[in-house]
Amino acid sequence: MATCYEFLHGGVNRNGYIVYYGHRLAISQFLQDIESFSGALVSLGLCKGDVVTLYLPTCPQALVAFYACSKLGMIANIIHPLVPVNLLAENLAKTRSKALLFYDATVKDERPLVALNQLLIRCSIADYVTVRKPVYKLYSRCSGKRVSEIATYVQLLKMGNLVPTKLAGKGEDLLCYMHSGGTSGQPKIVMLNNDAFNGVTDGMFKMYHPTVHQGDFNLATLPVFHAYGLCSAMHGPLSVGYNLILVPKFDTKAVKKYLNKYCVTVWSVVPAMLKKMLANNTFDSKGLASLDVIWCGGDVCDESLVERVDGILMKRGTHARLMRGYGLTEVCGVCIVNNYDYEQKGSCGRPMPGNYVEIWNDSNITLGEKELGEIVVSGNGVMSGYIEGEDCLVDKEGKTWVKTGDVGYLDDGYLHIVDRKKRSLKIAAVNVFPAQIEECVKKLDFISEACAVGVKVDGKQYVKVFVTLKQPTGYETVKREVTNICKQNLIQYAVPYFVEVIDEMPRTDFGKIDYKSLSGLYLNK
């Protein structure tokens, strides 16, 4: 099959543009920058199979480097731009990276980077803005400790413009390293190839079958270092002709402005983004009228959130709806969705074309409808493996399956998630699933969010639930109501022994509730 570079060229709207910090980057210039940066990488002595690390937020430079690596058969190692330098150094050693692109706005002191033994390339907001370019340039020079010898992205584009390059990558070549919590709960580096990315894009749009017009935009609020974001919110839309709005850092007011200003027809989000917009009263806007669909994944999406969002969309006169999906980094971010052809309330949908889902027991035997077990998926987007060598892949009946570590069941082919397998608790030898407890607790009108964790007291396992409130409510009332609703709807082992009210849930870099940090908090009895 084709590389992502070829796939992009096959469908991109060459008369369109990318919006970045309110500035427009013509797609024609974007494509030229890919060629120039490809030439720059070659001129730096890099060749097929070498690793180029993108220590960048969502920005044009990250996409340019991603597609240049695809063309040249190099591997883009995509890392969160706020990872501490000591962890960055470990990653660079593990991936055998040779070059590092970083952002001046996120790296205040460049001196520690010099010791990383990389070809360093400084990127800046000023590279792709026009009106405020002098301001951003001044900020870049004055906002931190800079090393004058480091090459800049703009310098390399000028140099690479003189170096013609040929297509060296192939569909089966490794394209990128993405970073995942792993299906077993341990951090892993996932290896994904060009065919996987393109397979997901192909399946996504065969399922969605949109009519893309010249002025249609995809709003990319998901980060480039997130597989769901890079594949479904950037590579896929660009490759079928959408214009693109890049949002480096999620901001509700900025998102509302983009929705109102541009003809946004597709928007991919995680639940936390929608909840934040609803809480800040920035979701309900005139810009929703042009929407065709909102894809939501990356975390559990409550039925109450779907109903609230759909109610606002209907009020704004659009046929768009919030469509839940399911995926993981190991399959390029998405493999199962609801859509306008098929949808089941409370489910994550059915597999996209070219994808498959089953429920297995601990002996890898396929279970029947509505039987609870581990979710396993197969399809075009399956990873090549983990760089660490550990595997969660199983070959069975001619397909390669990913054991996701998630627990769920199928109902008429629709996937329902119960919880993460690794999050399940054993209380008196009985499996207890925190997500079921959280869903139950959130039915209370005064509860905003809930997170259930396991805690041990004198060696005995208990359930503790942390909650945030929609309005002030006395602690004794909270504890009583939480306990009562769980007693009425759950097995006795799942009823929380401890209840704690907190002001705000801690979150991971991807916006999910950080249940691991809550597990270590002091017990408030």
C-alpha cells in the first residue's frame, strides 16, 4: 500500500488552507514545506530507518516533519512537548533517535538539550504567523536561555529547498512511535506503520461517506501526540480534502471563535473537552449550525453528556449528533464507532469497515452476545508491536487481534464497555468494576464527576469514590446518597466504603481522570 505521504497527495485540497493561531497556511505552501524539510533531513545526513523525534505541540511543523518522515522512510517519534528532559533522554536512548525538533515556547532553557546528542531543530510560532511575526520572534529570543548554534526550522526549509528527494518509504515501513498507557497498564512505545494509518483513514471515511466541499473544515482540538488526534483529526481529514484548524492548546473561547468563524463540519473530541465547554457556557454557539458530526472517543462518554450535547445541536438546527467511538493507540486511535447508518444508545458502536471486535475469556475463547469478557479488536490499523518487545497481539483464525485490557460485551454487534481490566478490583474474591460504580454515582443530580479506586486498610481491600459537585452539598448528604444509590443498583461488594468530596479531578495529559494519582491520596474516613 501507499505511504501516508502518498495518501495525503492523493486527496488533499490543494486550494485549501490550514488555520494556525488565526493565520492561514495555504495547503500548496504546506506541501512545498514537506518537500523542503525532506531535503533538509537528507542534507543533515539522515536516511531511511532513522528516528526523528517530534517534541512538539500541535503545529504545522509537526505535520510537515511527520509527512517528510513518511516520504523518506524515517520514523517520527512523537512525544508530549512537556515531558521532563530526564524522561525525554530515556526515550531518545530507547528509540535511538538522531534528531529532535522542539518548540521555543515550551523549552525555556535549551542548554540541557545540547547534552542529548541529537541534531537539534528549533521551531517557533513565528515560523507560521504573519501579522504578529515580529512579536513572536522577540518572544522567542527573550523568553528563555537560547543556544545560538542550534539550527532553526526556517533555516532548514531554505537549505532543503535546494535538495531534491525521492520517495523512499513504503506502506509497510514503520511510520511513527506513539506513546500509550499499554493494554496492561504499563507505559509502552507503540510502533505504527503507514498502512495502519491509511487503513484507519480508509475505514473511517467508508463508514462516514461525507461529501467534502472546498470550504469545509475539520476542527483539530486533539493533540498531535495522541494517535486518535494525529490519525483521525489530522491525517484523515487532510487526505480526503478538508481544510484544517489546528488548536495547539485547548481553549474554550478560542474553539467557540473558530466554530463561529469557519464552516466547521467535522470535529473530533474527548469527553473532557465538551464538559469544559459546557461548564464555561461556550459550547452553545451559532457556529454549531454548520456541523455534520462530532466524533467523541478517548475516554468513557456518559449518556447524559450525549443527551445534553445532542439537545443543544438540535436547538441550533443542525442534523449533527455526538457519535461515540472506541479505540486505542495500538490500533491508531479508533476502530469502532456509532454513525448515522447504525447507532445504539449507550454503546460505542460497531466496527468500521475493515475492523472486527470480539469478546474473549481468559483462555482466548470467543464469548457470545451479552457475555462479559475482554474486548479484542482486529483490523487495518493494528500496530506492528511495542518497541519494548512485549506483545498483546494474538494470531487467531487468520487475523491478528489486539487484547485491549478493556472489559465489555456485545449486544447485536454493538460494543459496550464496562471497565478497564487492569482497573478491576477484587473484593472478597469478587470482581468489582470502578466504571460501573462511577456511572451509578453520577446519576445523582448534585454529582458532577466520580472516580472509584481501590484502597487497602490493614491489608483489606475497600472501594473509595471521589466526587466533585455541581452545587454545594453537605458531606453527610453526599455520603448517604452515594451509599444508598450504590446499594440499590450494585452488588454489595461494589458499594463504596469511603466517599470523599474534592474540588477538581486530577487529569492526565490526554484529559482523562487520573485515577492512579487518586489511588495514592490519604484516606479521608
